[in-house]
Amino acid sequence: MKRFIPFIFLFFIISCTSPRSKEKVEPENSAISQDVYTPKLLGYKLVWEDDFNGATLDSTKWEIRQIGPRRIGYNDARSIKVANGNLNIMYDIVGDSILVGAVGSQGRFETTYGYFECKARMPKSVGPWAAFWLQSPLISAGEDPAKYGVEVDIFEYFKEYGADITTHAYHWAYGPNQRGVGPLKSQLKGLDDGFHLFALEWTPEKYVFYIDGLKFHEVKEAISHIDEYMILSYEPVDKLEGIKKACAPDTFMVDYVKVYKK
């Protein structure tokens, strides 16, 4: 048993260590422009924010979403903690349960167009993924994205793609004729280290995806023209095999969320 314990500890360290290649030379980033944008430079002003400075989730701004089964996991209120100026969304295994969590601004803050930004630190696990996204309350009611809205994944961090890669996507017409675009991949050196800014500029003509002020993707189809709400989530996988490289507990940590309008 004494020989076995160090092996378990070594396995845990390896599981939670970022997978990097020493041989492959990667570019610093895959941005389509090296100009650094800010909401102010783009003509936006702050209209809504949460700095998570309290000791509990601000119920005037967020609700804990969909407590109950989600894929192989369970959305649980215990996975949502506000401390030290951060929102912490946890992935953990308690007994036989895989616990994850999500918060959303549905019914509290919904808007059309703007610049949506969060400052966040990525989790270490491969398998479960962190996400910041917009959702339409009418997305299942019809197939016209302009009229019924679009799920816009501002970022999703699937670490199996690589430690320095995140993705973006958008989907509409939930149901048998659902459509979508993505994943649109973005590469930024050091993405798994420290906090980074993830943002979406949504206008009547386009969606633009930013990381740390760099523009990575600009698309001009399936534009929603209705109010939508924000979601922060730590998502579970579909099969148990998908968590074999995950380390529990693990945390998706959010410093703040801000929304700007013109």
C-alpha cells in the first residue's frame, strides 16, 4: 500500500497538468487582427456588471440553473460558490454523483445587442468544460434565428483540443431541424494560465469573438434580433470515459461579467 500511494499521487498530478508538447512550435495566437480592442474604443459604455464581491450569488442578477440531472452529471447548488471576489463553479465527485453547476441571468437581465465580457480562469481538467454563452428564451419556438433567437457560445474550453485553444459556436432552431456553426477554434498561448478576457460583440449585422482584446472570428449569419440572457456553466460529459483525465475537485473561476451598450 505504501508503494501504491505515491503512484496515485503522481497520476493525480499528471491528470491535472496541462498537456503541452515540447517539440511542436505553436504561434502566439490565431487572431485575425493583432490590434487590441476595448469596449470603449468600439464606442460602448458599461450598463451592467457583477464583480462577485459578496459572499453569495446576487439573486437580483443570477439564478442557479436547472438543478437536476445533466448528461452524466448533476447540476447542484453546492457547485456554486462566491468567495474572494470570484464566482467559482465547481466540478466534483461526491459519493456516486458527478456535480457541476451553472448560473444564468434569465428573467433578471436580458438584452438585444451589445458587448458581453467575462474575465475568467480556465479549469485544469480534460473532459468537463467551462462555457460563457448567450441563450434565447424562444429558441425552441421556431426556426427563424432573427425572430426566435440563437444560442451563442462566446467561448467553450474543451481542453482535449489543447491547453491553448478555445472554441466558439452558435446554434438555432432547437428541434429536428436544428442548425449550427462551429466549433470555431481560437489559439492563444498561455490560455490555461491565469485570467483572460472573453468577449462577444453582437450587432444587428454580426457576431465578433474576442480573447484578451484580440479579434479571432467575425461572422454575419443567423443574427438574433431579440433579447437574450447570459449563462456561465461548467458542463459534464456524456459518458464516464470522458472524465478519465479529469481531476476533481476542479474550478471554473470568474472574476467578473460586464455588459456594454452603444
